[in-house]
Amino acid sequence: MNEESKPEVRTAEEFREQPEEYQTAIRKIVLSHAINELYGSQVFDEPAIALAPTPYAKWLTCRIAMEEYGHHVRFFELGREIGIAEEDMIPQTSAKRPLSIFEYDLDSWPEFCVIKAIGDLAEILQVEDLLHCSFHPLRNLARMTMPEERFHSQFGEDFCSDLIETEDGRQAVQEALDRMFPAMPAFFGRSGSVNNQIYRKWSIKMRTNDEMRDDYMSRVRELVEHRLGLRLPAIAG
């Protein structure tokens, strides 16, 4: 592949000079993040504040909600700058559906802790793959977002570790894992995805969906089985 197909795009002005395929690919990624960061904040992070068992846990959960809403604002602002309509970046008015994991009804504190531990671990991998993105405003946004995503996943692991100190807590965390984990590998998209091929063609993303999924499975197994001492549920198919 020639260098012409691997641009280094430093500004929104330079972005508008790129081929349509490149612009469309960038907009798809920014749109997805804008929608899912907002929807996750609405259905998981903000409701979890009421579920948190102590003032300390509520304080940290408030921080997570604030940061996740902040992620939406950053992607929203970038999206608007590169020509995405504002209504398309709001779940309630967008034709694009949020990720299926957000259809899960959050009912308990252990469920939220598991979502943060394994769900935000998946998000870390997605953000990691943008750290060297050829579109510098998106690369910079990923670098700003990464420390907060790492905090959110660590929060989930830490509170899961606290919960499993009792038998009831251990059972609650395992049950939440059993319900939520089987849907997680799909977070990384289909094998042989045309979108992913285009992202890699233009150096927007670096890895295939399968490579990212395999990396996730390795990391989540280390977390669940080795650090938490729990059972990673089987995945159908």
C-alpha cells in the first residue's frame, strides 16, 4: 500500500481534504463513540449512583458518570467539527442503535461493578487501537480518554474484589458475570469486517477485530480467573 493511502491528518481542515472513504470511516468511529458514551452514562453510570452502598462508592461512581458524560461531550464536539449532525450523536434521535450490551437492565451494585470491570476493559482495547490513529484529533482524544477508561475498569475490579470477600457477594458477582460476559466478545465486531478493513487501510485502526477479540479474551481471563478467582462463562458457538 502506498503512502498516499496512509495520511497524517492533523486538523479538521485537512480532514475535509481527504478522500470520501477516509472521511466516512472517521465519522463512523466518532459517531459510535458519541452515542455509546452517552447511552452508557444514562443507563448504567448515572443509575448506579443510587445503587452504590457507601458514600465513598457513590463519590467514585459520580466521578465515573461525570467522566463518561465528558467522553460523550468530547466526541460530540469532534463529530460536529467534522460534519456529523448533532441529532445523529444523541441516542434518542439517532438512526444508529447503541451497543447491545446497553440493553441489559441494571438492577444491582454487583452488576455495575462487573460491567465496569469487563465492559470498560473492552473499551480500553477499542481506545488503545486509536492511540496511533492517522487522524490526529481522534488520536489525541483517545489519549485523553485512556487514563479515565483505565480508572473505570480498575474501579470495577477493585469493587468486585471487595464483594467476593463474602459468599453472598461472590455469588452475586459470578451470577452477573454469567449473564453479561457471553455478550462481550461481539463488542469487537464480525470477523472479516469490511469496515475494519477500511480502518486498517487508512491507519485509523491497527488491528483486526479477531486480533482485538483474542486480546480481550486473554485479558478478561486473567482478570476473572486469576485475579478474582471466579469462573469465566462459556461462550456459545
